[in-house]
Amino acid sequence: MVEVICDTSFLIHLSTRKIKNIDSVNTEIGQIQFVVPSAVLNELRKLSKTQKKKQDAITTLEFARNLKTTQMSGKFADQAIIEHVRKRGGIIATIDNELKNKIKKLGGSVMSFSNDKIVLES
């Protein structure tokens, strides 16, 4: 089982849009499991209190209930994720270009979206 750590933006996209190849992603890189860092859940709870992102955040929190969560410390989700990659490597799911670049520099892999399909970037 390959664990894929989700950041906030990826998780919101995953839970609020129709993803065309969600079922075939498992077969391409083996069995995957999306994992939600505790810092991401905290960010979503904060967003659920804002007018602009409220509905997406609530939908995403509901969706995340069915996913594995992991403790990751850090003031912000991105910081926690970067620390995780620095220590353990891995695959990070994000649509944040700045975060993608940092992960790649640290030797981690990036999963993202392209035309509502999940793609693994090299």
C-alpha cells in the first residue's frame, strides 16, 4: 500500500469535483491510500468558519472521515508536509506549485490534477 499525503488544496479538489480516473490511479502505481495530516484537518476546520470556503471545507471534512489520518506537527499544513518529506520522502498530493517545487527539491514525488484527472508528476 502506497501512502499519498494530501495537502488542503488537493483534498478540497478531490472531494468537491468529479475526478475522471480516480479508480484507475490505484492500478497505475499500485494500491494507494490517501492520508490526511492532522494539520490539514485543522486548516479545513478554520476554513469552515469563513464565508468564502465554508461549503467546500465542510464537504471536504466529511470526505476526510473515510480517509486515514496521521499526526504531523507544524504550524501550517505545508510546513508539516515539507518536514515529513525531508525525513521520510514519499508521495505528496497537492495543486500548490510552490509546495510542488519544494517537494521535488527534497526528492519527494508529487501527485496532482490535470484536467480533473489525477497525475503523478516526475
